[in-house]
Amino acid sequence: MVKGSAIDMGQEMKAPIVCLTASEPIELYKILKFVNRVNSGGEAKYVISEGKVIVNGKVETRKRKKIFSGDVVEFGEEIIRVQVK
């Protein structure tokens, strides 16, 4: 776990957002766009490169990181669970 992540800190969290995708893998920056947590692909790539996104408990800085069903993405106080339709 990443120190300071919502999961690690034991904070009361909102219900996770479920991101349903028709196919996998999906690139990380596209998930942030798809669930409307950023306004553009450029903004998504920026927050990822700044280390503000956590994937499966680890800080992820690769914008095009391949995400699969079952992966958990954290951004801010939001938790996003990825699932294939």
C-alpha cells in the first residue's frame, strides 16, 4: 500500500466507482476521462505523471499503463474498480 492512500489510511471512503469497459486492456489515462474525473486527456496525463494516481496500491506514473478487469485505481478520494462488461 502507498502511504497516504485512502485505503492505507483507513479513511471512511465513498463507494467505489465501477468503470465498465467493453474490452481490455484499457490505458490508465482513458479511465480517468471515462469516469469524468478530469476534463481532458491532457489533464489525465498530467495528474498521472505527477504521481497523483495509484493503481493496485502503488503510485503509477505511466500514462498508458494497461489496466485490466479487477484493477483498482485511486485518484484523490475516489476509488475506481475496473470491470469488463
